[in-house]
Amino acid sequence: MANQPIRNIVYILLGIFSFSCINQQNKLVVKEPVSINSIAPDRGLADPHVIIVNDTLYTMCGHDKSWDTYGSCVMDRWELWSTTNLKDWEHHLNILPKQTYIGEKDNCFAGDVATKDGKFYWYFSNRTYSTGVMVAPSMKGPWKDALGKPLLPEGLTSTKSYDPEVVEDNGKHYIIFGAGQYFIATLGDDMISLADQPQKLSIFFENGKQKFTGDKPAIFKRNDSYYLFWGNQYAMAKTLHGPYTYKGEYLDGGHGSAFEWEGQWYSIQENHETNAFYRGVQLRPLYFNQDGTVKIPEINLEYPLPGRVYDFNYSTQGWQAKQGTDLKYNKETGTVFGKTNAKDAIITSTPYLHSPIYLCKQLRIQFRKHNPEDRLKLALYSYENPKRYTKNNPHNVDWSREEWLAVNSSNTTDWQEVTIPLSEFTNHQKYLHQIAVQPSSESANAQWEIRSIIVE
């Protein structure tokens, strides 16, 4: 009995040690939230809308047809992707417009996915005209047009009948659509008809004045609040039908969805990965303030803003020969290269970059000259006002009128990286529209290679 106090002390110490070990183990399994700049780099994905089926997250995205598009989006198909860990994404199938009443038209605008009674439904936009619906026995298809005509035809309401969002609430499914003014309607039990007439979904400022919106609404519910967001703005309400109170800034990005995964909220949105008309899909953790409003990060810019990163790991990223040279791509080395056939040869990025380079400091270029004496030059086309940038900036820049800056490089055939302060471009303005490079400004027979061009 004299040893009992000692035994008790030993048991207590063992208990503390075991509890500490358990805590250490628990700390080890805590997962950091996932953040991804692009789920499928240089793919041209946009309009990501998600559904979780068992342990898999599916997203149906629109596909931008070309990075050489301008004026408006040209979208030639929808693509289905999935992930089981949010990091690794797999492509499953494409849906073509000819599989629907749209026919042979590149009109594959945004949609949304839903499920009921073991069937899956894809509500899709025929550009800005109408909304149709497809049905499948699983997310992996086969998908077929359920009606062969619009579910939401043109002229149904005072708004346009496109960009649908489908929400399940208290056992019923609702479809929300439009631009500027959203409308909401109850879907029928068959999920391919309307059970009632669409009604306005009202959004107001705090002072009671009506707030008009963009297109493509997205809605999610957290605790007892409904969140309605469109692009980088959002509103909140206590009921699905509102009215909603405008709250202001949301995470920067375009059309998308919000979802909860393993206890963490996320926002998946399109961005201007290559340019305004050849986009990408980013994934960001979504956090909330104590009062339920969305917590906006200190730096709230969609990828790749404010700069541009051309590392050529996946593709040419839209760079092309403009005059006096060819341009080829080596995926193994992650480089673009070519040979000039005239002096002042030019290669260019895509236009419509729409990057706020007033927040950037420098441009870095990594390149190799096959003739040490060759001189490389750079030019930027930029503009001051971001409003209506697709209308006010040219698709084909006259580079002979722009400021060209000679790069102060070494006389070597080795790879080299040169940093140019943006302040050296004396005429550069706030927003970047396009970049141009003369890989060998004075030679009509020069080989060149570029590994990266980075504005940061």
C-alpha cells in the first residue's frame, strides 16, 4: 500500500502523455484549405458549377473556343470534370451543342446541375436566348436533351432567359435566372417543367433602393442565411425568395459556385487566365465574419492578376507570331522558339489581358539568343480606363506606333533573365492590354528562344 501514491502519480503522468500524443496526432490530420489558381491550366474553362455525389465533386464548365476571340465569348462545348480531393482534377466528357436543340452553334453559355430520384439534370444556356435541360442516369452520362426545346424560352419574363441556377430548398427545387433582374420559379416534380410562374427576386441596398445585378446568379445556404452572388458581388437574405440585402464585395472572379467540403467552404469561379475570352477556373477557401458576412481577403484579385505569368509549361498561352518570324512550342522544355525572316520581327501575347499593372513593378523575361549580338525589344499596349475595355481597345494593335524598349542583355548564347522596371516604359498606363516582343530586332535570320515572360 505504501507504493499506491507512486502508482497513482505514474498513472496520471501516463494519462497526460497519452492525451498529449492524441492531441499531436489530431494536429497532424488537420488539413489545410485547398487553393488552386487553375484546375486545368490553359484549357479555356469557364462557368464552373458544381454538385457533390458521395465522395466526388463534379463541375460542369463551359469551354472557350479560342484565345484569339474578341468582342464576346465564343463557347463551343461543356466539359465535365471531377475531383475527390480538390487538388487533382479529371476530365470525363464533353457535351456538344448539337446534342441539344441549340444545334451547330457555339452558344454554350453557363448552366447548373441538380439531382433528384437517382437522375441528374443539366440546365444549360443557349447563349443569352433561352435555357434548356438535359437528363442522365449519372453525372458521367449518357446525357440527352430532355425536351428538345427550351425550358425557359425567350420572352418568358422581362429579363433574358439564360444563366440558370438551380437550388434545392426544403425538398423542392427552384430555378433562378436572368441578368440585371433575377427571376425565380419552382421546378415541377419531373424537374423538366415549371410548377409556377417566375417571380422577381428582389435585391435592395441598405437604404431600400433597388440593386440591379449582372448575369449568372449563384446561391448557397449557410446556417440560417442565403447568399446570392454574381461575379464579385453578393447579397444576403433569411429566405430563399428574399428580399435580399446587398452586402458588397465578394471574392474576385467571374461566374461560379460555392460549396462546403469537409467542413470548409469554398468558392469556385472563372478567371481571366489567358485573357478575357479564354478563361480558367480557380478555387479559393471561403471564410465568414462573425456576423455571417463574407470575409474579404486583404488582397482580393482573381488569378493571375495583377500581373501576368507566361511560363509556357502547358502551352503557348496564346502567344503567336505577328510578323517576320515563326513561333513554335516545345512542351518538354516549356519554351517558345522560332527563327526570324525579316528585321523587326514581332511575337505577341493575346490582347484583352485586362491586367491592373499599376499594381505591378517590373517585367522579367528569360530568353536565349543564338547570336550574342542580337538585341531583344519589348513593348506594352496599355490603357487608362477599365470600363468597356473590350470595345475601346483594338484586337490588332499597330505596334509601329508603340514605345519599344531595348533590353540590356549580355552578349552570350546562354540562358539569361533580365528584369525591366515598368517605370522605364514612359507611356505605360494603368491597365495592360497586350505585350509584344521583338526577339531579334535587327536580324532577318536569327534563332530565338523564350522560357518565361512575367509581369509582377
